[in-house]
Amino acid sequence: MSRGPSLGLLVAPRLLAARHALRRSYLKAVVLVAFTAAFWVGCFTFFTNVLEFFQTVTALGPLLTQRLLVMILVSFFAILTISNIVTALTTFYLANDVRFLLAAPVSRRRLHQARFTETLVASSWMVLLFGLPVFLAYGVVYQAGPLFYGAALATMLLLLILCAALGVIITTGLVLVFPARRTRDALLVITVALVAGGYMTLRLLQPERLADPTEMAGFMAFLTSFEAPSSPYLPTTWAAEVLIPLLGDRGGDPLFYLGMLLTTTAVAYLASAGLVASLYLKAWTRAQEGEARSGGRRRLASWLRPLAAPLPRTSGLLLVKDLTVFFRDPSQWSQLLLLLALVVVYIYNFSALPIDDGTPLAATLREVVAFANLALAAFVIAAVAVRFVYPVVSLEGRAWWVLRAAPLSLRTLWWSKFWIAFLPLATLGEILIVVTGRFLGVAPEQTVVFMATLLLLIAAIVSLGLAFGAAYPRLDTQNAAQIATGFGGVIYMVSCLGLIAVVVALEAWPVSRLFWHQFAPFPVTTGEQAAIGIAFAGVAVVTIVTWAVARSTAIRHFARLG
């Protein structure tokens, strides 16, 4: 009796697709490897410096390093569990190729092994990328032996498998109770809300106060009360008890806790396999049930129609289509929560700056920060654009042919997508400039200059986003986050940063000459007036030319997509 296809055969399509992508674009692979290596080096350097600094704190050094390791492990475990739940919903129950596997002579155990492997890799590679430099930094700073590195690798692997198993178990339970697509949408929104709330909470706690010597006594008391925060029943505690003794900080029984972690992971994996073997067909059938139509879509249409009424008919229809697609996808609109947290923290950072003591140093700091605010605001806009503007062409997916078949010119299509992206980003950018300028006490004339400059930058950034999005389309995926992290997204972000750097460099001297208190009292000579005019004209030329070239490039690639 045949056992059916092997695990290698079931995961072969993913491997072949990856190999084909590598061969098709070798340059992309080289660039991504270079960025990955730079990220590794950066993480390793950062944590090495932090741990070496902790070592200089004689009394608290060991406690700080132990607490940091526990915090990292707990963060990894939480992120991995949530990530595996969301990923398992797709790989086990929403993927299009599952129906073919169910019709093939594939046992439930083998199907579980294949999908479990795919879930594990898809959910864990980012955390693994970040985690390995951390453990390497611990080993280097503590001059640990080979046993620590082997234990760290084994511990990390066991935690990855355990989180994947928990993700499959929880996902199967959720699918049996709730519709799969609604569960995925709810999990995405909850995850983004938790990240946004945690980010805001951490910033509003003002961690910079701990650098004040007057706050050190309270910080030490906090650490004393933080002596034993972990439950002995948590896998993260077992992982910490494996690694900390091997660093030589204190004694322990790492072999016992490694055994605890190993047996728990094995039981969790077998439980997930048994659950899938017995309930998979029922759970998959439940996952295919359609969503009940609610009044939400009718309400959405009721306020979109008046919004598009003043526009020409074609432009209005395109606006309604794009906004409807955006708000129907929780993975898209839920990112607005994270954006809101980013904006609140950004503005709060400027309100907390120590620039009101009346000293010359504070005045100089205010002027420098006010100018840096232009670059920072532009960077925030570019970061938002790479997530929302760059993927818009790819998100059309296989429906792109509908737009090309419609009586619609490519220039009209481009203008529609440009205005839909430009107006919200311009509003966001101008709010950042005006509000932070008020906190910094920036002169109204300087604020006007920065607002005009940022408008030109935003127009160029949006145009570049459409150009790169059309040049590097991914019409086979509807995951906007995955689209934004591709090769084209990286090159787009680098191009935006280069453009911002050029604009800031051109405006640095004119702004300092006109508005900074050290230079402004002196009369502007005729030669300086000409130089200032040339610099501002250079900013306009650079941004407008970038906008125009990117626009023509995007339209040309629109035609090729058709």
C-alpha cells in the first residue's frame, strides 16, 4: 500500500518558486543579502554595546542582563504565537491549493507536516533573523563557550516549533467556532491595536527620565521589585534557565529545563498533529463558509457617494472603488491605528524637548531641531507611502485587466491614484509641520517655507511610489505588507531617502541664513539673495523633475502591465 507523497514533494513547490525567483533576479538576491547582513551587524553591535554598558554597572549589571534576556524571550514568544495564528489561518484553511491536497492521496498527518513546515518558516524567519545576533552578542560579551551557542540555537528552535504548534491548535479551534476570514480580520486588527497601544504607552512613560540621576533611586527600586517576574510554568522561563547558567552569571540546571522545553514542544506538536488529523476536514469546510452580508457595506457606500459627487464621473468611480477596497480589507485600514500612534508619539516627542530654559544652547537646539523636523516629517511620509502607496498597483491583482479594458486612459488612472494618495499624505505632513512648529516656536515665515517644501516632497514621493509599484508589481498576492517588503519596496525607500537628503542639503544654508538667530540679524547681500534664490529653485527643480520622470515611468509601466 502506498504511503502517498513525501514531505519533500509537498513542500517542493515553495522551494522551486523561491529558486526560480532567485535565478530570475540575481541582483535582487544580492541586494537583500547585503541589507540582511547590514541588519545583522547593526543588531549585534547595538546589543553588544548595551551589554557591555550593563557590565560597567557593578551591582546591577548581572540583574540587568538577565532581565533583558527574559524580556527578549517573552517578546519573541508573544510575537511568534500571534504570527503563527495569523499565518496558520492562511496556510491551513484559506490557501487556494489546499483543495487539491484534499483531493490527492495525501494523509492528514502528511498534510499537517507540510503545512506546519510552511507556517513555521513563514512566521519565524523575521524573529530568527533578529534573535540570532542577540544571542551572539550575549555569547561574545560573556565570552561563553561553544555549549552556550549550541544551547541558544536549540532553545530558539524549540521555541519556534512550540509557537507554531500552539498557533495551529488555536487556529483550528477558532475556525471551528468562527468564520475563518472574520477571525483573521479580527486578529489583524487586535494585533495592530496592541502594537500601537504598547508603542504609545512605552513612549508616554518617558524612559529618558531614567538617564536623570535623580531618577536612579526609583529605577533601582523598580529593578529590585522586578527580581522574579516570570512564572515557572512558562516556556520562556525554561529557556532563560537554560541560557543564563551557561553565561556563567549564576548556577542552575540547564539540562533539566532544556528537557522541559523539549518534551513540552514534542507534546504540543503531537497535539496539533492529532487535532488536524481528526478535525481538519470539518474545520476546512467551516472555513469556506461565506461571510454574511451586513449593513456595513451599505453604510460605506452611503458616505462614499457624496464624497465622490463633486468629481468627474470617471474619477469619482475610481475613488469609490479604491476607497471601498481599502476599507473592506482590515489588514489595510487597521494600519491607520498604528499610524495614529506614530503621529501622536512624533508630536509628543517635540513637546517633551528641553528647549524652554532660555539659554543660548536651548535656542540653538530649537533651530536645529526645527530644521531636522522637515527631514523627519518627510521620512515619516515616505515610511507611510511605502506601506500604502507602493502596493496600490499590485493590490489590483488579476482585476488589472478590468481597468485596462475600461474606456479609461492611463493618464486618468494615474491621476486618480495620485490624488487619492497625495491628499491624505499632504494633510498628514502639513499637520506634523504646523503642530511641531508651534511646540518649537518656529517663525511663521519658516513654517510656510517648510510647508511648501514638504508639499513638493510629498508629490515626488507619491509619484515615485506609483512608478516603483508599477515597475516591480506583485499581482499574485493581496498582502500589502508582503508587497512593501519586497525588492522594489526597498529600492523605493532608499530613493525617497536620497531625495529627502538632496532637498535638505539644498535648503540647509538658505534656512539658516534667513531664520537662525546667529545669522538672521545681518543684512542679506545681493549675492546671498541670488544664492538663496538658486537654492530654493533647485529644490523646486529637483522635486518637480522627480515627480515628472516618475509619472511618465509609471504610465509606461501601466501600459506594459496591460
